[in-house]
Amino acid sequence: MHITYSPKGVCAVQIDFELEDGKISDLKFLGGCNGNLKAIGKLVEGKDAKEVADILRGNQCGGKGTSCADQLSKAIDEALA
């Protein structure tokens, strides 16, 4: 299943990924810190979506109260609901 999510409060403007059998693949962020977000994509490839969300939830960037990683956890939570 293809997921598109519009993050809030971060530099990235869109998060796209595939969710199959509870696993994440093909994660891409539009905008944001390109190198760091590509690294997140590599780290979560093929991993259990719930575990990824649990690890990333609450991560903060600067004083924003959220981050692209935290927003990814929200996207995963919505997709799994």
C-alpha cells in the first residue's frame, strides 16, 4: 500500500513510503535535510513499521517540538490505524 503524508511543523513537505505486510520500503521525503532523510530511508528499509514508529516517535529538531523522524512516526501510526 502506498502512503503519502503531509508533515506539519518541519522542513519536509511530503513523506511517501510503501507499507506491505507491516514492513516499510521505498521511503522518500520531499524537502528537509536531504542527506539525513535519505539515511533514515536506508535505516528503515524492510523494517517493521510499528517498531520504526516506536523508535522515532518524540524525536525533536531544534525547538520545533517535532522532527521529520517524528512526523514519519505519525504517518506510520495513521497508516497502521
